[in-house]
Amino acid sequence: MDCSELRFILNSLTPEENTRCRHGLYFQDGQRRVDYVLTYPVKNLRRARGPAPAPGPRPSPEDPEAGSPGHGMDCHEDDKRSRREEFEGHLTDMGLELEKDEDVYEVKNGSSVVEKINTFIHKVTEPLHPNVEENRTQSLKHLSYPFSREKQHLKCSSLSCPPGITSLLGSGVYLAAYPLHDLMYEEWASYSVFYKYQPISLIRKYFGEKIGLYFAWLGVYTQMLIPASLVGVIVFLYGCVTVDDDIPSMEICDVRKNFTMCPLCDRVCSYWNLSSACATARASHLFDNPATVFFSIFMALWAAMFMEHWKRRQMRLNYEWDLTGFEEEEDHPRAEYEFRVLQKTLKKEHKSQKAEKEKLTCKDRFPAYMTNIVMMLLMIGVTFAIVFGVILYRISTKAALHMSSNPTTRSNVRLTVKATAAIINLVVILILDEVYGAVARWLTVLEVPKTDGSFEERLIFKTFILKFVNAFTPIIYIAFFRGRLGGRPGSYLYVFESYRMEECASGGCLMELCIQLSITMLGKQLIQNNLFEIGVPKLKKLIRYIKSKRASFQEEEREKRLQRYETDYFLEPYAGLTPEYMEMIIQFGFVTLFVASFPLAPLFALLNNIIEIRLDAKKFVAELRRPVAARAKDIGIWYNILRGVAKVAVIVNAFVISFTSDFIPRLVYQYMYSPDGSMHGFVNHTLSYFNVSHFQNGTQPIEPLYLGYQVEICRYKDYREPPWSSTPYEISKEFWTVLAVRLAFVIVFQNVVMWMSDIVDWLIPDIPKDISLQIHKEKILMVDLFMKEEQGKLHVLDSLVSAAAKEHGGRNSHSPLARSRSIPHTYSNNY
């Protein structure tokens, strides 16, 4: 199978140096620039591998397909050629200039085992097929499109012609269709210019408004991360400076307090001193301090200001790019939808002869909808199951490490289990992200949406739900469920009757939440967003290049330098902006949803995005085929998703501060239970008592004298009555007091922060004042222009009427011509 390129231009541009013609950016004359490339397969009976052919007549360089005799083509190739000729004929009729590449080279099919088997089966079954032209009725899609300059290449008037280049690509008439790359690398895609602003206007001219808006949004988001990063670093430094003055941490680290804690697991775990958790307690203070409350409020207001700032920036770009009056064109039905409608029409025609305009109804899509619901629930269930599996891993690994004879291993059990479990979660998240992306696309295809816009929105919604659940389910478990389902000593909750549920560390689960959040966020950014974005396109490009090296070239073609339109063919096809937006939306969730537990999240996001901008730029310029420019006046459904995440972030941070951190218990103790109004005695206040003789049979520690003395009472973190009370181990009144304050804090925090966000939204106008004034002035100028135009027409009409009246001597003053003078005057006055 040979490959050939068809180059055409929309307009004759300014001539440049003829020497650049050899790079494939210009026609053979070196002056007319190539705007678009179409690549298609050509049957060729010759096999170029071997010596050069003998001199003789050669096919015309203007028609590479002439090298294949007509009788050697099957009906499919003949049909493709005729459809290609008709399509190119329409392009020529519309004024486009076409030039076919005279260098035709052969690309051999792959020699994989599957392809060999398929070829063998085809040869064996070929005699079984009737020697008649195949019925291709179902491949006919009778579509019509309104005229649009952006879709001139889709114009097709014949009923037997597919609706446009998309269908021609899908049916194999063309292998690829793409414009050429020719600039934008040094001043935008290079890492050496990371500190510079992006040339947004140039990006818009090069890629179109839709991609231009994405990079503009990414730039605004990255700029807004700068103040958030600075405040986050200040909050973190505040924790570092005040860690030595934190009284609860000092009490935990004080060996003289001698808090003997209950075992962390059954039998193999023994009693332990609370002072051994000193490092964890001090580290928790770096993220669990009063400044995190302020930072949570700040980040909620930051999100509101970011949304408002982007709306203003978007409005300014709309004005600069002449999009203020732009309305989305009528969205045309997708080819797949029309095909399904055609199938439905043909089925009804067999039953009745009534000609009705058919469409796909909810009844037609009901099986697809049910499949979507079942598969979405199944995928979410898979995520929950994997999280549960990681929980079992932590429980079993902790018990196994406690049985180790190595003292170092036993002393670092918590850190080892936390880190390895977080890494396992990260690996699973990365794998499931790819799986869920493919599943979401498959489910969307099953629905057969009518338009491309509907297809994209449904795909985005499914992908976001699955990837959001995948990324944040482990974090939500640690933040809100871990340590609250385990029970108490003597009455623990067991899974499968042998695995005891997990408990939080003495300093709470906030530190573990921070570890999980940091590893997941940094891992996704480093591995998925960066390495995958660099490695996967390069790998696919390498595979295409290796396949091309297998091609058999003629002697002169072997020494020929590849043209630009040939090198672009080996690039990865453009697949839309959904992956780019999705990774940024998930990152926005990491920055806002659990920022109370990880104030450094904005800083890591900023560092990542500085690289991400140039990485995406390099990918679009050097790794992907240049996409066809598309117009858009906003970022679409992504803005609504951002607003939703920002609103949910307020609620999530309220619950993190209230239930995950020790902020509320400390506040309640200081103002309700502390004898002197200080934090002295807080640790003892939060620890309950347990009589070790009340352990269930078979759960007592194997080494009860591990600490060197007999233990009769051990402590555990909870608000429960002591064993000597009238209601031993029942929930104490302090628990209900703390719970009431926690719920009150959630309600107050949520309403106050959302109220402040609404104020920010109200204070900042969506349209900048200077842009609003310019739009108003332009409207006035347009009205004046129309008025002058109308007045000019009236003067011309008055002159004609006066000349006619003079010619007739005023005798026909009541004629329709004379009376018509009053109509324009009346219209002009009303206008």
C-alpha cells in the first residue's frame, strides 16, 4: 500500500524565500503556502525494494494513483478513489488550489501474527463471496450542512458523498488530514522561556480561539496560584516556628507523663508509651494549627476571586478577538447518529411505506442508558473495593511488622505502612485513570449523542465523575472514616472476623491525610501529567517512524529529506482538550478540597503548572498534528465544574477542620474544661481509661511485660467513661459537647465563607470597565454608521424622485413613485 499527500491552500499568502519550499511548507513554486494536508492510501503493483526500475514511461506526478491499473482495484478501492476525486473536485470548484505530491513511497503492512492470520482467512474465504458489487446502502449518509467558512472542507453536494472530511477519514478514504506546523516553538514551547508570559494572541491565531482560551485559562490559573502559594508557605512556616510552643505536642513528648497506651493490634502488639509518638505529634502541628483555619477561609475566597478574574479575562479576550457578538453555529448531527437514524428508517420502511423523519428517542437509547448506569456503579464499586483492599493491606502489614524481631522495623511500623499504602493507592489511581477514561468514552459512544457538543459534554461528565471518585476516595476515607469505625478496647470492630479496623495515630489522622494527599498529588503530577504526556506521544511517534523505515523506497527517495507535511504525518493526531482540562480540574480539587490538611498544595501546583504550560505547548507544537482552528467564546462546561468544585471545597474544608483536626477539641477544652484557660492537660483530657482485664479472650498481648512493668490500666483516644464509673466505657458528655461544637462550626464556617464568596462575586464586575466602555462606544459608532448609510440612501432616493417629478411636470404627484417618498422618511425618523 502506497501513501500520498495532497496539499492545498485556502489563499495565496505573501511569498517568502523559495529555499523553504524544500521543508514542505510551500507548493513546488516556493510561493504558495500549504495550509492543509490530506494523506490517502494508493494501490501500487510495483514493489520498490530492490534495484531501480528500468527507464520507461512513468505515471504522471500529478496523479500518484495512476500507477495502479483500474482492473487491479477491488470495489472498495474503486469506491474510495471515486469519492476522493469527487471531494477534491468540490474543493477545486470552491477556489482551493491543490497539488499532489510526486513522491509516492510504499508503506508495507505490518507482519504481525494476527495480520497474517487475517490475510490467510481472507484468502481462504474469498471464493465464498459472490463476485458482485457489494451493497453499500448503509454507508450512505444523506446529510446537509449550513454554509460556514470554517467548514468549507466539509462541503459536499452529491447524495452519494459522505458529509465531510470526518466521515472520509472514518471510512478510510483518507488516512489523515491536518494543517502544518511552522512556528511557535522558541518563544512559547521552550522551557527556557518559562518565566515569560504566553503569546496568547499568537496562540489564538495559530491554533484558534478554543485552544487559545485553554492556554489563557491555564495562564490565569497559574498566576493566581502565586499568592495562594505564598500564603500557604507562610502558614507552614508558622507551624514550624510555633511547634516548640505547642503544649499538646510537649505533653506527648514528655516521658515523665508516662501515658501507657493500649495495643494497636491484637496479640502481637503490646502496650506502648505515648512519648514514642513524639515525632508524629510535632509533625502534625505543622499542618494542624490555628493558621490552617485562616488559610481555609483564604483559599475559599481565593477560589471565588480566581473565577471572577477568569470571567473578566475571558471577556477581555472576547473583545480583543471579536467574539462579543459570536454565537455558536448550529451543531450538526454526528455521522454515527445519522447512521443509526438511517438504520431505524430502513427498518420501518420494511414494515410500512410511510415516509417520516426519524430520530433516536429515549426508548431507542434505553439499553445504552441502563448500561451506563450499571457500568458507572460498577466502576465506582471497583474503586471502593480497591480502597478496602488497601485497608486490609495496612491492617495485615502492621500486624506482620509488629511480629518482626528487628527493633528498627518495629519502631517504624506506622511510617512504613503509611508510605507503602499511599504508594499502592497512587499506582492503582494511575492505572484506573486510564481504564476509566476508556470506559467513559465507550459508554458515551453507546448513547449515540446527536451532536459533537453533546458527545463532548457527556464524555466530560462521565470521565470527571469516575476520575474524581478514583482520586479522592482514599483521601475521603482517611479524612472522615478512619479511626471512627474501629470501636474501643475490649469491643473492637472486626472485618472477616480476624482483621481489626484501623485507628488514627495519637495526633489524629490529619498527618496521615497529609501524607496520602501529598503522595497522590505529586505522583499524579510527576508521573501521569508529565512523564505520560512526554513519553506516550514520543513512543507513538517512534512507532510510526519505525514503521515508516520498513517502507521500501526507490533509490532517489532514500536520500530525500522528509518534507514538513511528511514529518507531521508521523505525529500523534489531536484528540481534543479534555485530557488537559481534566488533569487541571483534578489538581484544582487537590488545591482547594483538602487544603486545610496540606497548605503546601498550592505551591506544588504552581511549580507543576510552570512546567505544564511549556510541556503542553511543546506537545501541541512538536508532538501532535496541528489541529484545525475552532472558534469558542468560553471554556464551556469546565467553568461550571470549577464552580462546583469550589463550592464543595468550602463544605469539605469545614468538615476537615471540625472532624479531622484537633482544632475544635482544643477550643472546647481551653474554654470549657481547662482549669486555667490554657492547653495544659489537654492530652490527658482526650484519653480514656481501659482495664486490661476486660480484653476479650485471645486478644491480649503476647508480651504483657514489654515495657518492663505490669500494666493494669491503659489509655486510648476517645471520650468514654472510665471502667470504675456506673456506666463503664459509655460515651461521655464531653463527646456530645465536642460533637455539638463541631456541627455548629461546620454550619457557621460554611455560611460565612459562602457569604463572603458571594460578596466577592458581587463586588467584582464580570466585564472590565474599560471593555464595557469600548463596547458601548462601538455600538454608538455602529448606530451612527447605519444612520449615515440610511441618510445617504434617502438623499439618493430624493434626487431620483425629484428628477422623476420634474420629468413628468408634476402631473403625477399622486403616483406610487411620488407617494413612496414618505415611506423612507417615516422609517428614518422612527429609526
